[in-house]
Amino acid sequence: MGAIADAFANAFRDFNTDGAPSSGAYKPVKSVIRALGPVLESAANQTFLQSGAGAVAGSLQAKIRQRIDLRDYAALTPGVDITAALQAACNEAFARKLPGTGLTTVEIPPGTWNLSATIVVRHGVLVRGAGMLSTYLRRTGDYGHTFQIGLPGSSGDVGCLGGGLTGCWVYHDHGAGQFLQQDPDAFINPVTQPWAHVMGYTMTNCIISENRFFGLPYQIYTYGAVDCDFEHNWALGIWDPEETILQEALATIVQDYDPALTPQTPRHNRYRANYLTGAVATGRTITWPGSHTTTDLVASLGPQRVFWLKAGEATWITDNYIAYGQVGGLVVEPTSGVINNNIVGNFFDSTGGYQLVIDGAGANFCNKTLISANQFAGQGNTLGAILVAVNETGTVSALKTTITGNDFSAFVGGPIRLDGALGANLTGNSIDHWNTKGFYNSDVDLRCGIRVGDASDYVSIVGNLLGGNGAYSGAGGCVTGVYAVDPIGSHVLFDNNDGLVSGDMFAGTYARVTQPIGAAGSGATSIVEGSQANEDYVRVAKGAGRHVEYSDTTLLSTSGLTGVKFYKPLTVAPGASVTPSANGDVTFQLTSNTQLTFKAKGSDGVVRSGSITLA
């Protein structure tokens, strides 16, 4: 037997000599009974030693207390309100937290449990459910954030160092009829304020993983998060015609900074393998305006933005599914520093506007952004893929942006629009099949593959595949490959781009320039290699089927123009069969194998012609 059993057997044996009746009945002796105490105490404080080399012994009691089961604080029955018990468990877990002791886990068993007040989580506390399809946390009121991780403030004992939330399905039951089969007419818990399921303040080394969230204006909102992991979450922003606050919801996930709420700027956070989307609440009666179809509008419903990056350094946004935002999928809108961020390997699906937007608030801008190996799928109902806008002061929103190795297809408008990009490098992208509905046949701003204009400068467009894929033949198609309109400077390089050939789409790339090259005072030189010692020029390199269209009639004036260089055969349209219409117009055409014919209209309005015989 064990030590405790042996001590009790000895203290309360039947005979003076155990097992020998002839020795007489034993009368317990107090000293022997007192000896039981140390045996029990030793048992209670015995050590725990994990198997394996290098294991360190510790108190068994401390080992057991590393985890707190919610059932230790409440008698749980299906559908019971666990708010008080869960907060008590989190408080006890925080009280046990000492420097270097690691996490204390509060475990919530499988089942559907109600919450009626905000749960505050502090340092070293990890709330763990039994899995997102096992532990359901149901909000039953319009009371505030569901979980608050850390305390707000600019100094003192604020925030949360270590801890987080994992393995739960957290939802607000407002009768939306969404997913859990509630009665769509049971409008029981409307939302009136912009609450979040997770509101984080100064989170450091925290984890939000393997959860599902839906039903509030924000699902996850953090201020000053540092070195945190947000992974394998499923977050849905619902658009509901019966709840105004859900129609005005700003985002599904937000990373932000406010010096009044946190002493640290967000940095080094990782958002990986999340499913981030918006949806229309089922069971509602929705009247679609105008001639739009359900498919068109569903793409523009959900939160205003799916992922809203307002501040942060070295943020990694990787391997996520991002879709169904009214304005955009991923919106980088710096209100303070946004630098060295990486957007890699994501799948962008239908949205109402552009799938990825960089748009500085005030005079703020985003510095050094990598956009790589993403799939941008317009599905035939999304305006565009990437928009770099001018900020609110009319200047650049993005410095040093790299867009490389992405795939773009099936957009209602043009996939890439750079209005406020200073120092952008586009290389190795595959861009095909846009203007899918023919909405923008008369608007070249929105029917081109890449548009560069406004405040953009120093843009390199090299080694991309542009155009092709006739899946939407007859609807407008890929009209223009690259359209450079009045960029602020004279530095846009267009080189070594190839065109796809399919159906009714054009073969090769097609560049359109709309301002005088090197014209005095314009500062606008569109598709160029550079501005080198009074030599501004257009360069179109490598391959047949490349076209450059000049829409400004003063392009070939001598006003500051040093040279235009073509590195492949030049075709001029219209040919000599067309009579020049304006004074100074010249046409020429190879009218036979041995004759080149010219026509010119002089300042006197007379059209004169001549021919050169070729040997």
C-alpha cells in the first residue's frame, strides 16, 4: 500500500500486533495519531516530475493550479450565465501570476454559455475553450466589449503581458438568423454601440487563436499590440438591414494606436491563416436598389473594411482569406506610423471597392510595404485589386511600395491604381481580364490594367504579364495595359512586360501617355526610363506588339523635348491615306515595298505630300 494507507492502518490496527488476535485489542495512541499529520502534509506537497531528460521537479499543487476549470467556480447547466464565474476564475488566475511563472489557463468546458458583462483578462491569463465548435459564448445584452484584454492607459500597470483567448465561438445573439438558426423575427438583442468581441490594450506576447467571432461592429480591435499572434480565427462582420450600427460597422479587425490608451506603438504582430469576411444576415427582407443584382450587392455588404491597419511596424499579414468589405478588404490607413509591413500569400475575394487600399489619414503615409504572392480574385463583381490613393492633403500615401509576384483577374474596373505612390516597384505580376462588365468602355481611368497618375512618381513597371484571357469577351475587355496620366514627376519605367493572347483581348502590352513629354512647366513625363541631363524620353523595350499612344497633340513639340527613343519597329497611325487635320500634323506610310509617302499640313493650312523611293 501507499504511505498514507500504511500510516492509517498502523494507527487504527485491530490488535497490538497486527494480525495476531492473541496480542489483545489495540487502543490508538495519541502520538501515533498525531504522526498522521506530517504524512498527509507531505503527500499534499509532494513534487511533480515530468518524464524525460532535463525535467525539473515542482510542487504537485502548483502543477494542478496552473489550470483553472470553470466548473470549480460554478455549477454549470446548459445555457447558464457564466459571467460571474468566468470573471472570478480570471481574477484568481491573475492573482497567481508572478514574474517568470508563465501562463495560468482558465478552461471553459464544451457547451453553450451566456455572457452578460465584459470579461477582463490581465497578465498571464489564457482563456481556453474546448474548441470553436465545442465552446459557444453567447452575448445576451448590449453592454460593452465581450472580452477586454489588458487595461487602458498611458502608464502604470496597464495592458496584458502574456495571455489571450483561444478555442471559443463568441457571438452576439441579436436575432440575425446567422449560423445558429435563431428565429429571424426574434429581434431580441439589438446592438447600438460600436462594441468589439475582443478589445485589447497594450497586449504584449498575447495570442488570439482558433476562435470564431461574429455579430458585433468590430470582432477584434487592439491598441498598442506588440509581438502578438492572431491566427486561425474566423471573423465575420454582419450587415443587417434592421440594425443601423451593423450597417455602419467600420471593420472586422483593427490594429490601432492612441497615446491616451497605450504607452507603446504596435509592432511585430502576426496575422496568419485567418478567415476574415463580411456577410448579409440571413432571414432578413432586403430590397436591392436600382438595377443591381444580389450578387453585385453582396460583394459590397459587410463591414466598411475587413482588416483595418491604422498603425504598426513590421506587421505580417499572411495566408489569410479576406473578402466582403463595403469599401475595401485590407485597408492600410495610417493615422500614425505604418512602416515595414508585409502582405504576403493572402487570398483576396469579392469586395465593394478595392481589395487592398492604402490611403493616408491627414498627411500620414505608409512607408516600405511588401505586397507579394497574393491572389486577387475579382470574381467579376469587384471594382479593383489595389488602390494607392492620395492622402487627405493631396500628397502621397505610400513610399517605397513593392508589388511583386501577385495574380490579378476578373475585375469590373482596372486591377491596380496608383494615385499616391512615391517609389513603387511592380514586377513579376500576372494581370488579366478586367473591365468584365464593360461598364468603363468610355473611361480609360478605370479600364486599364495599371493606372499611374496624380501624385505618383518614380514608378517601375517591369517584367509583368498584362492582358489576355477572353472569358468576358464582348464586354469591353482589357482595353489598356498601362495608363500613365499626368504623374507629378518624370520617372515611370515601363520595360520588359509581356502580353497574354486569348480571345478578343489584345496581344502584347499597351501603354497610353497623356501629357507632353518634357513640356515646360508640366513636370510630366509618363512612361519613361528616367530624366537624365535634359534627355527625357519614352522607352518601350523588347518585343513586337507593344504600343504607345500619345493623346496630347503637343507631344512632339520642341518645348523641352530632347528625344523619343524606340527600340523596336515603329508603327504610326493614322497612315498617309488620312489627310492631316491640324496645322503641323504629319502622317507617313509605307505605301509599297519601295515607296514611303508623307503628308504634312502647314501653318497656311495647305496639305503637301511627297514620297521617298526606297532601294
